Amino acid sequence: MPCRDAYDRARSAFSVAHMSNAKWRKVLRAIATADLRLTRSEWKCIDSEHIMVHGIPRETDILEQRFADGQFLPTEYKWFEWVRFPRTYRPDSRSSYEVVQDIEGLRRVLENCGRLCIQVNESGLSLYAYGR
């Protein structure tokens, strides 16, 4: 099974997993249904150094083991090392206009989801699925 081998190799770099599919679904649904008006998230996968920039998944995008919409590749939750929600970002790098996201509101939403590995700092909030 080549795909399973690739996941096992990538996963072996981490000593602990903080998230399961059930926990991902709970967290993602809580974020999607909260009235936080979040618009940007950054995702890192366990097999790459590339950071993917996306919007926020809608509740209808959240399936059992993956996203339905296809924009979050790879779509299976088990591949995500972390997701970060920036406190501010510029939608256009040529402009000085900044979007401010409600990171404190997001932190409160996540605190109601149970035990999670999160870090809040001046740049935003990060939710970790794996640790070393």
C-alpha cells in the first residue's frame, strides 16, 4: 500500500498525535458555526514544508475523515501537522490594508472543544495535531 507507507513514514517523525478525526470534526464544526468572521487560515502537512493558505472550512465541507470541497489538499485530516489563524493579514501585499481576525474569540471557542494543543501569541493562534 504505497499511500499508507507514505503516511507512516511522514508520521514517524512525530512522537505524539494530539488530534483524531473525531476531534478534528468537533473543532472544525465549532469554528465553522461560531460567529467569528474568520477569513484566513494557514495549513501545514506532515510531509511538506509548504504552507497552504486558505479560507475557513464551512460546516458542509467537514466529512468523516476529510474535507468535501477539495481545496484543502491533501484532504484527509491525518496529514495536517498544524493550522494557524493569523491575528492580522494583508489580502493584497501592495496595500497597507490589514484584516484583523478575532483570535481571542477563537481561543474561547477552542477551549470549549476539550483538551487541545494550541499556542496563542502576537502573530495569531496555532492548533497542533502532532508534536515531536
